[in-house]
Amino acid sequence: MDAVRLRPLVFEDWPMVHGWAKLPEMSRYQAWGPNTEAQTQSFVRESAALWHSRPQTSYPHAVLADDQVVGIADLHLRGPSSGEIGYGIHPARWGQGLAGVAAQELLRQAFTERGLHRVYATCDPRNVASSRVLIKIGMRYEGRMRETMRIDDGWRDSDLYAILEPEWRA
């Protein structure tokens, strides 16, 4: 596998982000997209600005594989002791373990740098690949929340996965 690392997302990443944000398969289970260039620029501009907000509660990252931006991964603080993670990898790079490496790094940051106790993530129940990533990084399935998001094909349910800091350390 390529050398994978995370770094803060910057506005100059928008063309690489748009490379996958414009693809229908990338937004199949999301309330956004496929994006226009203007939508991607706005998203990346707003996300990059979160690194300078005070108090900082969101940490959007570019996922790099051999120094190429191939995805995004973010950690959002949800109160003093919990957080939510999310990730998206270019479809051309699906199945290469990149989402798992990025998600593991988000957990490391959440528990060691931010001192969180619980981290969770949600995904569409039809997104089997994302569910596998969450289970592989040690998260447990906690249940299904019904009709949490409106997407192109109707209301979407969300499966909830979570991990506690002692479980991550084990």
C-alpha cells in the first residue's frame, strides 16, 4: 500500500477534491453532489477555514497517498468527551485500505490529542464498504437511526458505529 498520511485541508486542494466530488458514485449515499466546481470550491474554502476557528471543533484533513490528495477525512468534536469521524476516498482508490488508515489516524487524534472518551461514525446501511471500514478499525455497530437524511432516492437511514477510548487502547 502507498504511504498514507493526513494533513490539514487547504483551499488549494479543491481541484483534487473536485476530481471525486463531481462523480455520482461518490455522493450516492450523501445529501450533497455531484458537485459543480463552485460547490467544491465553497466546501473546501469553508472546511479549510475551520482550522482557524476558535474554539476549534472541526479538523478537516486531506488524505494523501504518496503525496497525492486522494480523499478527505474529518474529526468533529461533539461536546467535551465525544467526537464524530467521516471520510471519503476517490473511487479510483477504493479497496486499497486508504479509508481504514485515515480513519485509524482520526481515532488516534481523537483519543490521544483531543482526550475524547467516545468516537462515533454513521453510514448509509447500503454502504457495505464503509461499514466494513468502521468494523475493521474496532468500532461496534450500535443500531440504525431511521430516516436521518434526505438524499436523491428518498429518506436515508443511518447505521451508527462507535468506539470507546479503552476499547481503542486494547
